[in-house]
Amino acid sequence: MENQTNTTEQTETPAQRFNVELAFEIKRNYARQTNKAEVRNISLTGALVKTEQPLKLSEKIHVFLSVSGRTRKVVATVVWVGDKGAGLQFQPFNNRDLQIVDDIIYYATEKSSSNKDLLESILSKVA
């Protein structure tokens, strides 16, 4: 039975990742203060973050996600650590947690898409 679970996990397609330039506030379970984490990419299931204070593998943290005046505290687990940062896997508690991640992806990708369209429009008028 255990082999079937491992096989299923290996064949699951990872969630689509979006390159973004964002910052989250994160807090370790035992900490009183939050720290800033630069978000390199994000998906519905997790994010690649870079922090000044290194995160440890399997560490549970709280991620404060904010968009359009809404903030949610979502639990995440550090699933890998490397030179580029740390990989977080979100542990959503309910659909609101998933919705705010989806909204962040939408606003972050639309913002960069709008800036690209504006730049292309300006360049086409200059040319």
C-alpha cells in the first residue's frame, strides 16, 4: 500500500508556478516578530522565498498573505532549502486560504502583463 502512495505522489503534476516580485511577512511558530520574505515564484500549492534568516527543512511557519486590503495567515512547511532560497508548501485550512493565493497570483501576473503592454505601446509609438 505504501508503494502506491509514493507512486501517486511522484506522478502528480506540480502546480503551475508564476515568477513574481512580491514580499510576504512570515513568522516562525515560536517567534514573536515577523520577518520579510522575498517571493521569487508562487503557485497555488507553495512559493519559493528568500529570507535574511535561513529557514530549516520541515520547519512550520506562518505566511501573511495580503491583497486588496485582505490579509490571511496561512500555515506553510519548508519542503526544501537551497542556494536560491527555500521552498514552501502551503497548508491551506479552507477555501479562503486558497482564494487569497489565487488572487495574489492574478494581481501579480496582471500587473506585470499590464506593464509589459504599456511598454510595448510606448515603444511602438516611438518607433
